[in-house]
Amino acid sequence: MDRFDKTSLNAAPASAPDFRGNDGSLVSALKTLLFFTILMITLPIGLYFTSKSYFFEATLGLSNNDSYFYAAIVAVVAVHMVLAMFVYVAWNEGSNQWREGKQD
């Protein structure tokens, strides 16, 4: 049976580098994520029902089945717009933090 050296087992590990960054940047990232999560839920659903009732049925006079179809297209476009905005904001937020860290 192999015996291990007790000093190697009890040795304190070297301090690990802190990759968390600034707490302010974490809070900012979570606020951004929360904002876009809420927007992702409310905007497509709201646009779906609003465009179906007020735009496609009332204004354009489309049938009930046609208005379902076109309102779904509006909701899908809204989802893609929110995703694109999130990627843009997250990319710029990350590049700004990277530039700030590089100047230090």
C-alpha cells in the first residue's frame, strides 16, 4: 500500500486568482439580464394580442385565422429584435469592461 507524504496533503494551496471582477460589473450584468428577460416575456406576448385584436382584425379587417398567423409573425420578429438588442448590449458591456481593465 502506498504511503503519501502528510506534508503534501496538509500543505495550503496557493491563493487562487480572483476571476469575479468588480461587484459593480456583476450587478450591472444581472440588471441587464433581468431587463431583457422581462422584455423577452412581455413584448412578444403583448405585441401578439395587440396586433391581432387592434391591427389585423379591427384595422385591416382580416379573419380570425389570418390574424392569428400574422400576429404570430409579429411576435417572432419581436423575439428576434430583443435577442439582437441583448447581444449588442452584452457585447458592448463586455468590451467596455475589457477596455477599463486593460487601462489599469
